[in-house]
Amino acid sequence: MTARRPRIAAVIPTLNEAATIGGVIAAIPPGVVDDIIVVDGGSDDATVAIARGAGAGVIGIGRGYGRACRTGAEAAERCDIIVFLDGDGSDPPQQIPLLVAPIVAGTADFVIGSRTRGAREKGSMSLHQRLAGRAIGRLLGLLYGTSYSDMGPLRAIRRDALFGLGMRELTYGWNLEMQMRAARAGLRIAEVPVAHRRRAGGVSKVSGTFGGSLKAGWRILLTFARVAFETRHAPPPSAATPARR
């Protein structure tokens, strides 16, 4: 009997991405992703209407990047693998097959798309984003023996593994918390280089303003401190060094 192909869901958090969301959904490879779930944080433009018109399921929630990611993953109850990507067009959806391949093959539980190791369009990542990713990656190496090169939004994880992590963060610290808890839990982690572009339209809620950058940075620091402190009361994690592809 032929084994069932894992069902895959793409979860896309949005907030005022009318200029880009239609193109992002249209670029998701057919026959690879089974469910497309847009989780909207209260857009006051046409994001929701465009996403529905493009064929995605849409869930409306309050603000919070982590809240959106968790809500989308919860809604994907028929799926085995969750892919997270932004709705601004900066992460080409055509890379989803590359991202999920190690999980489908059974060699990884969690795969991160590394922008710093891939081909980046000029201006797509600021210097402070690159430096922060490297610095935090080294700190996680000291904590868990697992180093990362990036905290990018394009990532894939087995759904059961995700809900076994005990994720709590509802804001921009979600990605970092996932990486910390995955390392601590001993998940099989892989990093694959991915292309990264400048956003295709609209304004970034993080790097688009000084206040947004400051708020996101603060939440990430708080998340790091909270999860790192928890490790003092937990057994040592298994080694889970990202496979280099």
C-alpha cells in the first residue's frame, strides 16, 4: 500500500497587505500545499477580500504575529505539516517544496529558511537584522548546542511537533520562541538557504518605522530571556544541530 502524502498547510499572517497578498497566494505551488490559511490581524484595506477571492481561507483575529501563527496552525487540523510565510511577497512561495522536503522525507521535524545563507535582493534585509540573527544564533548554540543563522518567517514544522513545544508567545517573539523550544526539545532541525526579496508593496510593520522596529526588538529580547530562564528548571536538551544543506 502506498503511504499517504503528508497534507501541508500554508499559514500567512497579514495586516494591510492588499498590495501583495493576491500575488503571494497565486505563487503557492499547486499540488504541494493543500490548505491556504490567511490569518488577518484587522486590516482596514482590501486584504481580506483579495485573499478570499484568491481562494484562501481567511480567519480574522486581533493583533499579534504569534497569535496569528498559532490560530492558523490550530485551524489546519487536517494537515500534517505547517508552513509559515509572510504576506508581503518577500519570501517567494515557490520555495515551499524545498522547505518541506526534509520533513516529507522523514529526516527533519522543523526546517528554517535561512535568508542569510541564501540569495538576498539588495535592501531586503537591514544590517541590524543580519547581525541580530547571527548574535542570537550564537547564543542559542551556547544554550542548547544548536546554532541558527537566521530567524526568518519562512519555515515549516510538523504540526504535532509544533503543538508539543508549549508555545506561549503571541507577538513578534514567536519565531525565536519556536527555535528555542525546538532545540530544547531535541527536534531534528534543518536549515535550507532561501531567496529573499524586498517586500512587493505596502509598509513593513516592523522595519517600516522606528517605533515598530523598537517594539519588535524589545519583544524578541523579552522572549529570549523568558525561555532561556525556563531552561534552568528543565532537563538538558538533546543535541539538534541544524543540518547544512
